[in-house]
Amino acid sequence: MSARFYRNLFYKTLFFFIVWLVLSESFDWFHMGLGVISAFGVAWLNTEREQTRSLIPPMSIIWYVPWLVVQVVKSGVHLSKLILSPSLPISPKIIRYRTELRKDAGIVLLANSITLTPGTITLEVNGQELVVHAIDSASASDLMDQQIEQRIAGMVRNVEKGP
């Protein structure tokens, strides 16, 4: 394995360990040791063993995340209104959504983004088809307007045009 693999493994382990510390708020030796072991295991499973180029540029992700956070907040407010409404006006739907994305990284990012958005959850991914549960028509229309897919397609397209 190359030096790049070990460097990536180190940085990922360090990142996951810091996340562990922040979330666990336990700074005794036992929990920190458990955190290092867990962080290393997750980093090991998520570090490419071959030298491959990143499928989605990090700067694209940096611009995508704030936009997604806004979408999550909007959906959260909508879902809160549904829950607090005395009539509980939900109308659950299962949607078969065919994406135009072809790269696995883009499809995975789309499925995860849908799941992160309150009111929708990706139940299954089969090639380019996603099976999504939406709690009501508004949540379903948010998916069908393809905003998330178009943003991800722009990021993936930039990669395809690169060297």
C-alpha cells in the first residue's frame, strides 16, 4: 500500500476520533481508547486501497452542505407544522424515483441527502432507481422538483469534464 493510503488513513482516523470526542464528551482513558479503535476501524473501511481520484471535488461539497442544511431546516419546519396540526394531515407515499445520475458517488449522495431531509427517507437504491418514502405531497414534490439531483449532477459533471 502506498504512502498516500497511510496518510489518508491517518487523517481520517484523526477526524473520526475528534468527532468521537465531541459527541461522546468522555475524556477518560477507556473512552478515548475505545474512540481511537472505533475511529481507526471506520477509517480503515472507508479509505480507498487503490489510488483513485476523488469523484466529487471537496470544494463542491463545501458549497453543497450549506445549501442542504437550508433544505433540511425548511423541511423540518414543514414537518413540525404537520406534526403540530390537530388534524395531522399526512398522506404517506412510496415513490419510485429514477435519477439521471450515473456515477455511484452521485447516486449515494442523492440517496443520503434525501434521507437527511425530514419527511423523506430513501428505502432502496437499485442502480439508478431510488425507492423513497415521503410523509406527504409537499415532501414528495420537493423530491420531484429535482433540485437536489441537479445540484449533485453539477458537481459530478464537473468531475467528468476534468482531466
